[in-house]
Amino acid sequence: MRKKINDNKILDYVFTSSEASILWGLESSTVKKACQSDTIYCRKSGRSWLVTDKSMNDRFGKILDRIVKGKHKNPVEGLLRLYTLNEIDIVDIKFKLPLPPKIRMDTIDKIQDIDDVDCE
């Protein structure tokens, strides 16, 4: 179930095309071409394309689905984003998600670095 977006955090759901490419595990050129060809909802701000998570999910699929299906170039970054937005928690990462062991451990290590907490 999709969480309601808090108006104070609305910018957490808007990305430059470069940020979106990292989070969704795509080539940067893929997102820029989608913007230029109007196959994704976006707008230009200065020299950068801006996209929303909804438009990225609609066009390329959800981050978590891409990670689980092995279609994500940088799954740890994608998982960290979902964790920081409270869309998944440490229990999901450790036990519930079908992740390769290396991705699981690398993500837990990064979360420990960010939160400075013991995830065991």
C-alpha cells in the first residue's frame, strides 16, 4: 500500500534525472531520453530534468521490484532510499526480501553506517 506523502517532504519524491537513474538502477541516458521523448512525465529546470517517483515507477517499475528481479544496476542504493523513506525496514532487508546475500549484507552495513545502530 502506498503511503500518503507528507507535504513537508514532497521534495523527497522529486529527483534530477541523474539521481533517478541511480535510484532506479538505470543508465543516466535512459532517463534523459525518456524525458526528451515525452515517455515519462518530467520537466526541465535550468539544465536538469526533474522527475517524480510516480512517473519513474509508472515507466520503469518500482525500485524494489527492479531489485528483486535483478534489473537494478545498484541495488544497495535503491534499498537505502526505500529505507530512508520508511518504505521498508531492517526486518524486511534481513528476512523478508528475496535478496542475494552480498546485497543484503552490504545494505545492512550501509544502514549501520548511516544510523549508527546495531542491526543484529
